[in-house]
Amino acid sequence: MNDNLITVRDALEYAADALREEGMDTPMLDARILLSRAMGKDMLYLVTHENTALSDEEAARFNRSMTERLAHRPVAYITGTKEFYGLDFRVTEGVLIPRPDTETAVEAVLERADRYAGQVKILDLCCGSGAIGLSVAKNLPESYVTLSDISRSAVDITVLNASLLKVENCEIIQSDLFEDLTPKNYDIIVSNPPYVSGDEMGALSADIALWEPREALYGGTDGLSFYRQIIAEAPGMFRNRGTLIMEIGYGQDGDVRKLLEDGGFENISFRADLAGIPRVVTAEHSGTSRGELL
């Protein structure tokens, strides 16, 4: 790119063409986001000032961002932020980037919370950047949300996001699933656990495979390892009759339903994502673990 007298339109056309050639799914959107960041302007400005020339500094910043994107570094890692459920979350390479489909889990929690009297206590297990739990806490100020993850990076970024979003009705804990959490303490447990199978790991796009943390993706050979453990241990974590809400992968609804039924869960239902694919499962349990029944 020529740093001298390059306009907004020129920069966007160049970038979109380069990204399209590299096989990116949303070349023009990526280009607009990166140019907005480089210029310190919103995307509306790009539309209304397409003949404005970039300064040398703006062009240099844009070139650096484009170099990163052409190496398949995700836009969210380049900008350091990702919008989710109307909120801006900080993200780093140590955490999974929140997806729009995961907003389905937030909607399920908000809908279910109305069934609990008093202060509803919610656990966001495998919280990553805190997108689900903090979105719930922000929209349910009368709730108390515990967010936990085994990853120190995830815990640190969730703490930062809670501070930036001014969410105070929460606590953030580093824990290997339920290991360091308090039993019989929650009304709702929500989780977006790793669920990519061994075969699917080999078919991931470069954006995901090269940059996003493997430990936040890989769910065991069949993709169901975390579901088995969560379903087995969640009943002992409920205060009374509790609700388990989990995001699932494509085509996993039948297997997850069977695991839930075998685990004593009832009223199992699935909520579709934006593409109409079963994405979130909701189920209820009496709160009595199988061990207590023996």
C-alpha cells in the first residue's frame, strides 16, 4: 500500500481483496473493523468519509493489522475486544473468542432465572472471558453469579471484564470444573464447555486452529468428555431443584440428551441458534446426587 494519499475507499478495497484472496469469510467487515481501529473512528465515519486520505500513522497501523489478519490471527485478538450480548469484552489469545450463537445460552439463563424466588445463584462453568456469566449478571442485578475456569488467563481476563463492565454481583474463581466450588450452592449452572471432537479438531479453520486455545476447544475423542463429568457432578452442586444449561456442538443433541436422562435429569429441552441448529440444552434435576441415593 502507498502511504501517501491513500483514501478510506482505497484502503478498504485493497484490504477486502487481499482477505478475500486468503479465503476469509467476511473480508469487507474485517477490513472495516481494522481500519476503524487504525483511524480511531467508528464504522459510520468510514461510510461518510470514504474520500478522506489516511495519515501516514493511520496507514502504518492499518498495514500492521492487515499483516496480522492475513496470518489468520482473528480480528478479536488484533483489536483486543469482542462485542457480545450488547457488551464489549476484552479478549486475549488465552481465551476463546465469544460467538454470537453463545448468546443463546444467556437468553436461556435469563428466562429460567424468573422461576427462582429471592436472589438466584448462578454458576458460569468454564467461563472463558466471562461473556456468559457477566452478561447474565449485568442483566440480572438481583442475581449472584460465580464464574470459574481452570485457566489462569481466563480468570484474569474475566476479572478485568467484570471491572470494565462494572459488574459487582459476582465472584471469579480458578477451579478445575467443580473441584474448588461450594456444593449445594447454585440454582442454575450454565456452561459452554470444550466440545470439539478429535476428528473435528483436524478440520478447524486456520483462524481457530492456529490461534484459539486448544484446551478451550477439545472435548475428548468424541467431544463429550466434559458433558459426562458435568452431568455426573452438577446435581451435588444444586441448592434444591436446579437447572443445568449447556451449549452443545453440531449434532450432539441426541448424545447429550441420553447422558442427561441417564444422569437423572428431567424436562430436557433444546434451544436453536441463529442458524436453527440445536445449540443450548436446558434440563432440571432434584439436586440429590446419585451418591446420596446409594
